[in-house]
Amino acid sequence: MSGFSLDLSDEQRELRDWVHGFAADVVRPAASEWDEREETPWPVIQEAAKIGLYGFESIATMFADETGLSLPVVCEELFWGDAGIGMALMGTGLAAAAISSAGTMEQLLEWVPQCYGDAADPKVGAFCVSEPAAGSDVSSLRTRARYDEATDEWVINGQKAWITNGGIANIHVVVASVDAELKARGQATFVVPPNTPGLEANKKIKKLGLRASHTADVFLDDVRIPGSCLLGGKEKLDARLAKAREGTSSKGQAAMATFERTRPTVGAQAIGIARAAYEYALDYARTREAFGRPIIENQAIAFALADMRMEIDAARLLIWRAAWMGKQNRTFEAGEGSMSKLKAGEVAVAVTEKAVQILGGAGYSRDHPVERMYRDSKIYTIFEGTSEIQRLVIARAISGVHIR
């Protein structure tokens, strides 16, 4: 078991600096263009794949870090570059995490590489959970999966909403109900292979932020997949369903297992945005003059920047702690995973708003990137569990009461 340290290893620092260089030299120069185009930045994805930053081997190396810190460190640097492009690069990681969480080793080795493709032909993956009537309440999923014993196939029907890479993904990982009466305990996770008939998506949703990241609704109409596409296998599922029907407690929702693993990573993305906005506002305050002196000499500005830096550092500490705990299989007794995502998301919104305020009218224009960062930050109080849901998770954990 790894001991916890706030001092990154030489390898982690080299990784951080390498990703930072890519973010500074490749991501940032392309950020405004792809935000305006609202299209998936395939050239940037391919460039990342060529240097080994995007792909099965890179994500496997990050997952293998026994401290749990490599993935949050990488995410912070990429999203410091740009959140929209960062999500285009990291959105596949959610599908990979779902396969890793619910699948066997054989399934991981088969499907995760197909989520990423290769340097010559990069692909993306999609994790499909949310539905029009089931966002934060994932126990109410209406998507159904039925087992056809005659053909050893699963038949999936339903609609998924707000899916990152939905429709353009090579691999779709779908959470569906196999026993509606059991609610969350009756759910399972499936891989839908490339070009499977019956899976379609509508056009890309136009969003406030993260515009370079593709988001769409996904429709599943009698989607037939081999029995081997059930993550974890049918024997394991049948045993889990039997326990649930007997009233025996289970490990929880299929979707929540993935979200618990990824919340610190999502928090790191938010901190990357916040840090970028803080650094830009700090540089601006040093050079912008008003009443004959740099505005940073005014306490109102200097104190705001001090608060911004303090909140960013505090949120990062929560993220690193939760990432380390998750890797060590420590129980989140006080909702530490939710704490990290909650704090980071709200810090990102507050810091980017302050950055816009410090720049004044300039910050409200697209001539400066803090306007884009402000738009990008808001989703971090909404997706993968709203701030309200994170507070609910924490409150239940510390009280032992099923608060509603």
C-alpha cells in the first residue's frame, strides 16, 4: 500500500510538465477556433494520439499509478489548456473507467483499446447513463435490457440524454435496467460494439460551454448485442440479482461505481479551468493600470486574487486526497469523493467569475479567454452529480441518515 505524499515523484513531475507543454503549445492555440466551430477537434485528438498522450497505453499507465495522482495531474494540465478540447480528449476515459469498474480483465483488454483506436485512426468512447427523466436519479432509468436465451443476446431499448461523444463514439457503454422492480440494484452495464444496428444519435447539442466536446442524445431501438457484452458476465449478474431479490445488500448502483471512481478526476478538470483563469487575471492585474498604478496594488483586486489562489489550492488538496483514497480502496466514510468534486466545481465557477470581474469590460469580451473559461466552468456544478446531489451524498455519509 502506498503512503500518501504531497510531493510528486520525478515521474509524475515529468508527466505533468510533458502534458503542460502539449496544453500550452497545441491545445491553447486551437482553443478559440474549436469553441467557435463547436466541433470535435479531431486534429488535436490525433496529435495527442501520435505523441502517446491519447490511447489505451497512456490511460492504462495513469490508472496503474499506485498513488492515484497521475490522472488528476494530467487532467488539470489539459483543462488548463482548454476545457472543451480537454473534454474531447478525456471524455473517453469515462467509458474506459466503466469497463474497468464493471468488466472482467478480458473485457477490459478487448474493449478499452477500441474506445481509443490508434494514432492513425483515433476513436472516442461514450458512457451512457443519464436519461430525459433520470439525471441525478440514476435509480429511475427506463432503458431496459432483456436477455434472449435462444440467441444468447441482450436486447436494449431506451433513450440516453446528454451523452459525451454520443453517436460519434466507436464504443458505447450503456447502463440499463434488467429488473425494474429492483430499481438501482437491478441495473447492469453493457458494451455496444461499433456499427451495431439500432443505436442512433440526434445532432450535437449546442451548449453554453465545453463547445468542442460532442454531446448528444442516444437512442437504442432493439439493439442486439452478444451475451459477452454484458460487463462482468451473466453468472455474476444473476448472483447479484438473486441477492437483491432476497433483500441482501449489494455493492450499489452500476453507474455510481463509475462516478465514484471519476469524481476526483472531474474535480481536477474544474481546477484546471480555475487555475487558468486565476493566472490570466493575475497577469492582467499586474499590467493593467488605473488611476496611475497597476490595479493589483488595490486591496480589492489583490485580496480577490489571494482568495482565488487559496480556494484553488484547497480544492486540489481534496482532489488528491480522494484520488489517493480511491486508489487505496479506502472507504469514503464522509463522502470524500463527492467533497472533492463539489468543492472544485464551485471553486471553478467562483474563480472564473472573479477573473471576468477583475478584467472588467475586457473580461466580458471574447478578446480574452476568461469569458470562455467562465462559460466552461458552469457544467462542473451540474454534470456527474449536481452540487446538490454531492451535498446529499456527503450529508448521508456523515449522518448515517437517508436524507432526501
